Amino acid sequence: MEFTGRLCDDAAVKTTKKDKKVVTFSVAINDYYKPKDGEAQTFVTYINCSYWLTPTIAERLKKGAIVSVYGRLYLNQYKTQDGEQHANIACHANTVKVVAKGGRAEETAPAGTEGGTNDDLPF
């Protein structure tokens, strides 16, 4: 299955008990629909992903980035200690492609305005 969405947070590299590294991240997929006689409805689907091939990709997976993920989706079901049933969608990712970068942009002055104003420009 392939899906495209926005990263909810920076990716994290975790180490298993058997000393294997896994990159974990969550992807939010925004969608909407409009019934014939109603207002547009928006909803978000969250998918928890794990990528086992190389941990170096985590450096590029920053919050807000748009990524395209190809992998195997599955339903992760579990019970809390209180006995409540919960489930979430998860993905074992085989391919992760950064479509648009995320993260915090550094504040820089536009070119040609360092230490001055635009008042002295000839146009």
C-alpha cells in the first residue's frame, strides 16, 4: 500500500532488545468529503510507521514534512490495563520518500537587505 501524508513529529530511532535499530514516525493523512446536501466534512487518519532498513533516514524526517510511504499496513489491537480495547493503523515501511521538507525554517533576511532598507533601490 502506498500513501502520502504529513509527519506529525520528528522521526525517532529506537533500539530493540536484540540491538536492531528501527526508525519510528507517525503520518497524518488529511481528507475531506462533501455530502450532496451538507457541509464539507474533514477528517484525519493517523498511521504509525516503522522503518527497519537504515536509521540514517531519520535525519531527514522532520515534523511537517510531506512523505510518501510504501509498505504493509496492519491493524494494531491492544487492551489497556483497565481492560479497554484500542486499535490503531500501523505500517511496516519498505520505502519512504520525502516529497516536501518540513522542520523549522531559519529566519534569514531576504537577499540584498542585510543591514539596510529597500529605500535605496533604484526601482
